[in-house]
Amino acid sequence: MEEMSTPLDEARRNTRARFEQWASNPKCDANTLSAVHNVRLDKAAASIGLTPSFGQSPFAIARGNTFERGLFTAEAERLRTALVRSGCLPTTESSFIDLRLRMNGGTKVKSVDEALEQTKDWLAAVAVSSGPSPAIVAAPMVRIPRGVILPEALLIIDAVTVTFEAERPVLTVGEIKVFPDRGGHTEPAHLASARAQAGLYKLALEMTIEAAGLADSLDVSPNGFLVFTWPGSNQPSVRANEDLTSQASRALRGFDRLEASAGALVHPDDFEADEPALIQKVLDAPVSYSEACLSFCDLAPRCYRRAQEDENALILGAEAGRMLAEIPLRRAVELMNGQQPTSDREADIQRQLDMS
Amino acid sequence: MSVREVKRRLRAWDLGEPIPRFATLHHRVAEPRRVLVVAFVRMAGESRPWGIAWGSPGVEPKIETVPDGRVRDAVASLCANFGEDLLEHMRVHNWTYDPVPKDAGIEDLQQVWVPNGQHLAMFHQLAYAYSQTKFGGSDRQLLNSLGRLSGWLFRDSSRRGSQHIVDASAALREAFSFPAEDARQAHLGFLLAWLTTAGTRDDRIRAAGTAELSSVSPTMNPALERDQLALLLEERRESLGNGESASAQEDQIANVLHEELLRRWLLCSDAYEFIRNTDRKLNPGVDDLVSDSLKEFFWQCQAQEIKIANPDEGKTPFVSHPETDFHGSSAASRYLTFAAADEKYLNTLIHDDAELFSDAVADGRAVRGTVVAVRDEGEGRKTTPAWTVRMDAETGHRIREGGRVVPIGSRKHWATVTGLTQTEIETTVHLEWDGNKTKPITTGIESKPADPAWVGEEVSLVAADGSDITSWRSRRVWAAKDGPGAWLTHGSATAPLIADIASEAAEPILDDVAQIEGPST
């Protein structure tokens, strides 16, 4: 395989995006199906006459590429300086291992298989080394040894540092985002998504090391680092020592759910993005509408309309949804206006509404 | 979201239209000539603006754009033009013949209105870009001032009760309860459609749904950038590369951006007019908030500009770094100032707003009860009126022994909670009057606290705020430079001495003592 250009490769390339999409609303079966089977939500939306509104601006993509390329230029000079300054690397004397695919700005690695192989070799080499030379590794690629995303779950980790503690190698994952880091005012959603991804990397790296039988020789740090931009520039702003423990365990729970969904697959090879039968499966799947859907799902208008028709309290916000749950809005209004409750649940709702 | 807000949204859904959230407005709406409505657009992935629209409501706005939002020099010129008008509008020293004075009155309030929080954040981006820039040529001073003012506007926007910068969609959400999800309510067009569309609930839902399809945030719809702007920029690049004129493409880019900016600006202007023309009265407590805002503006912005403009006077200005303080005393002082503003807000407004009072009761900061006993516990000629107040045991409250309460509607009276007992049936609170205890309470039966006629009366009490003490503590931070442990709290900054703004040289951060005492000679 020379370059990733076939539908299979496209599916592989989008693995991380699919996992992110799934994590945005893991309760929704349609979303889970879409992520596992690589059914694009915009295609599903278009098939029922909705206008897809998500997607990325070419400017944003270009900016992201420029930023990442700049970090790894000249043996990752810019990233190295920032990592040393933030305490992620002990010295600027660290080596640079570039495992990026050529199509992603790398210089040597030509294909996915080659990237996987070289990542494996690199892990094996680190496992037997005792330092002291730390390193920055760009874009190691790992295959999650579970059937969570079909046809297979490949992840390209943005960056990994290798340091040594008592002569034992420690790998620390890093997530690179073009988001501006505005100190305490950095968008919480940006931080959350970056941390979630770094947690996913950590878990994937641990699983890969375990599967390769290297767990006795290598440690993965519970902490990671996030690389954002200084506002208005291509200089990195590094957030060190991000505790990824809970994000990694959240990713593990996600893997379990995804695996269950993947196991229920009809045809193990029909994962193309716009395969009509699969699109229909996504459209027919039960949904769990929430406010979060508004930020990523092109099917959200359809689900909102359904929630509206059902008088689902979620259309008044997540809190209203939590409080009223299965009680339709009209009934809630009746209870608020003093109508006799017919169940303990209704009586409880009425009491809460009366008290406030 | 509180249960009361759920209830309001249910009511709004039932009526099919937004309903007033409070009985009064909690934000002053300045007259149009004192308001500058500002809207931004930026290229996706960029922090600086691609175009800006600004102007007073009811007047044609100025709309300026650059062909390529990634070209810093062009963007700096755009921002300099905007900065000149913004600084003059805000009456910042050195940029106007009529700067806001130290003893400014309510009529001196100058406001900036923006469509939503994303536009507000653009001021933070401007602070990052320009507050300490060494570039900009002849515009450098102007850009620095713009950066500093932008930084102050952004920081002050998070101070409770701030009055200078108004996020229009937040102002509408504060004034009305909408029967919709929180995420949708960030869209100004969505909110205005709910408020201004006639007809049924379904008509309004349809109108709001249509309105939210058009982007209001500074970042434009990706499809617009992909299908129009990216192509135009590519053609422009080719033309320039071939040594040809690119004015045709630049005009087209300007037209697209103009339309986007104008839509955002008009929405914000409409929101301003809507709130201005609403028939709800302004809460009388807002005047206090305006006075505080004017003081904040003077000491945190204007006074620094005066020092910068008069270096011969030897006073060191303190220019806040856009990211953080890098300065322990400043951080402590500002924290306490913001905490004081937060404490003061409720107590300033609650006396004239029954809905706000009910919200406070629901979350335990205020209570309703019945006076069951009135005594005078003073000795000799001293009068110390004391009350026993009973409340329903189910009333949740945050009143604590030793705390103070104020009767609603009589903000100058206060009493100390001397005892609190709770049974399964009732909660009994013992109060001892301290503040204004010999003067009649200006609410209820309007009698002195010692009058036994209060027995049997229902009273409403709110926990007193300690904002005066918190404000005092914020000033004491600076005075502590000679106190014990000053070597620790007022020593050199522990954070990097250089504020590292990427690719640009930055001002050294002075240590605390130098800040307080001025530069050593």
C-alpha cells in the first residue's frame, strides 16, 4: 500500500475523528453506529434532505497543518524548545524520530503499514534502552488491539516524548491543537476535547505496549501534555502535566460500548462512508437527542423536531430534561398549574415546582 | 439552571413566547450616542479580525476589512482605524479631548455592545496581539492603547455588575427566559427571532430555527469560506503572483465580508434597541453598579493611560498581561475586587426586584418568616432591639449564626443572627438589630425595629453582603508590602520575568515592590 487513497484507507485515516464524534454523544445509538461503521453523518443528513452545516473551513485546516509542520521543522526545534521550557523534556539534547506519513509532512514513512511497523520497532528499541537520551517522536501510529472501530482502529498519536526515570523509559503522550491558549480563558470545550484525545492516546499506547509484551520494560506516564498556539501566532504554548487518568478510563468504557456495537455488524466489510444500507441503518437507529448534538451532528435538526413533537423536556435544556425526564412538557405544565398527579413521580415533580 | 428557571421555561413554552425573567432590568442601557456596537469576523483558525463593523445604533456603521486576514500588517492597519474610534468613544486619555474624569458621573458611562461572547473574546485576542507589540510603525502607540483598552474591557466583562461592555445575547438571556436549550441561546439571531416574531409558538420556533442557520460568531460558516472566500483568495494570489491587479477579487472578498459584518452588527443593534425600548423599569440599584464600573474604568484603565502618557512624572503604570498577572499582589487584589463585586451584586438589586428575591429564597440566600417576638435587650439607656423570627422548617436557607441579614426594601438596616434553632416543624432565628436600629425600617409596617407591632408581621430578609470588607481587603493587599512576610508575598515574581508573547519582544514584569514604589533610580 503506497498512500492512503482507497475507501479503506480513508476509513482508517478518519478513525480518530470517528472516535471524537462518538464521544460527543455516546448515548446515541445512531451516533455509535455512525462512528463504528464510518457512516458520515453529513451523508446521512443529506439523504433525508437536510443541509449539512458542519465541516471544516479550508483556512482552519491550512492553519492546523502549518502549525504542526512548523513544530516538527528542523528536527522539531520549535516543539523541543517549548517542551524543555515547560519541563516536559529535561534537555534540548533530545533526539527526534519522525514517524509521520509523507502525506502528512513526514519524510520517510510512505504507508500506513510502514508506519505501524516502524512504531512497533521503535517501541521495541525503547524497551531495551536505558537512556539517558530522551526523544521526541512525531506521529507514532498504533492499532488498538480490539474491534472498536471498523474495519480496524488505527490511531496516529500527535507526539510522544521519551524520558527516563531510574533508567526505565517513560513515554508521555502529547496532543497538538491549533486552538489559541488564552490562559484561564481558553475555551473549556477546546481543553476538554484535547484532554479527551490525549486520554485516548494514552490508553491506546498502553494497550499496544501490553499486546506487544513490552509492559514490563516500558511505562506510560499518567500525565500528558497539550500543545496549543499562542494567540495570533504559530508559536506553541505547552500545557504540561495534564492528568489523563480519568480521560483514559473514559476511553476504555467507550471501547467497551463501541466493541459491542461493532460486534453487531451485518457485513464485516461494508464500512464505506456512503453505503446506502448502512446510512439507512443509522437513520433507523434509536437516538438520544441532547444539546451536545447541536455542536457536531448534521442529523440534530431531525432529532430536535422529533423531541419537539414528543414534547420532550430536553428541548428546554439539559437541566429541564434531567428534572422532567419522561414527563411530557404539556403534562409538566398541567402539574405546575395544580392538576392532580397520577403517580409518585408526578407528585415529586409537582412538589419541586411548587417549592420554587 | 435552577428549578425556578425550569419553571420559567415551562411557562414560556406554554405561552409560546419568551417571558421576562426579572421584574427590573439589571443593566443600564446608555443612550445611542454613548453606545458603540461592534462586530467582528475572522478567518477560521486565526485570532485577529478579518473585518470589523462599528458604529452607534441608528447610524450607518463603519465597516472595514482586509483582503487576507492572515496578513498581519494589513490587519494592524485595520485595527488601528478601529482603535482610534474605540479609544475616542471610551474617552480614553490621550485619544480624546474629553477624557472620562476621576469623579465621573452616571452620564459619563460609555458602552460597547457586541453580539455574543465570541465577539467579546475578540477583545482578549486584540489584547494579546497589541497590548505589548513592538511592531506597528507609526501606529504602535495607538495599537498598544487599543490592546490595553481591549484587555481591560475583556477582563471587566467578567466582573459581576460591569456596565461598560455588553454581550447582547447575554443581556437578552438575563432579561428573558426562552423556551429553548442553553446552547441555542448563544445565538443572537435565534433570541431576537423568538422575541420579535408574531404568531404561535410554532411560528416562533420556525423563525428562530431559520435565524440560527446564519452564523453570528466571528468565525464564519465553513461552507462560505470553502465555496466563496477560499476561491477568491486563491484567484487573488494567482493574480498577484502574475504581477496583475487583484482589485476585482479584493472587492468581491470585501463584499462578502461586508455582508457578514453588517448582519452581525444589525443584529446587535436590534438587540440594543429591543432592550432599550422594553417597558421594564431599570432597577434603582444599577446606579450603584454604574458608579463602581466608572471607578474600575478610571483606576484600572484611565489612570494607567495617564501614567503612560506622562512618563516624566515617574509613576510606573501597571499593564496587565493578557494571560495572567505574573504578579502576586495584583492577582490577590483583583481577585478580592471581583469577589466584592460578586457579593455586592445581589444585595444591590434585590430590594427592588421581587423575582430576584424569589430566586434568592429558592437558593437559600434570602428567607421569609414571621416575627413572633420583639424585645429590647439593651442595658441602661442603650437600645438593642431583638427579634425572634419563625420560618417553615422546609425552607432551605444559608443563614448562619453570627451572620448578618438585611430586611428587603430597607437596605440600610441590618441585624446580626444571634441564635438559630431547628425543629421538625420550624426554624427559629434570633436577631439583634445593629445597623440603623433606632430608625424606622422602610418596609412592611414602616416602624422602628423595637416596635412590638412587628409581632405577627411577615418579613423578608436577605443575607447581608460583606463587599465593603472584601473591597477593603483588596486595598490592604498593597499596603502589606511593609508587613510581616512581605519578602514572600511582595518579592520578585516567581513566574517568568518575561511575559512571553510569541515572536515579539515583551516588557519585563517588574517585581511587586517596584510596581508599588516606582522604578528605582
